[in-house]
Amino acid sequence: MNNYETIFLMKDDITEEQRNSVIDTIREYLNANANIAGEENIGKRKLAYEIRKYQYAYYYIIYFNGKASIIPGLERNYRTNEDILKYITVKKDV
């Protein structure tokens, strides 16, 4: 089992209910396939550069432990969700 950190950026014009729905979808996938170690809601921030005509986004980080084989499924969830602008998952050294 490896330690991972995933961060994703959500559109700034979605409602809080929609944001919670996106977060719950990602959380459900991770709970089914890994152990969530922690979460961090960074909030709305200005982007360093414009992404799909958005200058602001909501940032959210999830720390989890799991096998490398779950990462493609996680990234598939990110790609299929229209409210997610960017995402990255990195392996953390402990």
C-alpha cells in the first residue's frame, strides 16, 4: 500500500451542493478502493493561468493509502466529471 495525495480543481460557478456532490463521488470511489487518511478543503483561489475561461477555482485535497492499480479509475472519474477543471495524483514519500 502506498501513500497518495490527490488534488482537484472545481469550477467556481457551481453551487455548494454541486461541489459536495463532486467531492462525495470521489470520496465514495476512494472509500471503496483505498483508505482515506485525510481531506483538506482549500477553498476558492485565483488560478495562475486561465483554464477553460475560468480564472478562479475551488481546490480540494484528499490524502489516501492504496494500491497503484486504483489510480486509473480515479482519473477516469475526474475526466468524466464536467465540473472538474484539473487534477493530479502523486505518490508521497513517508
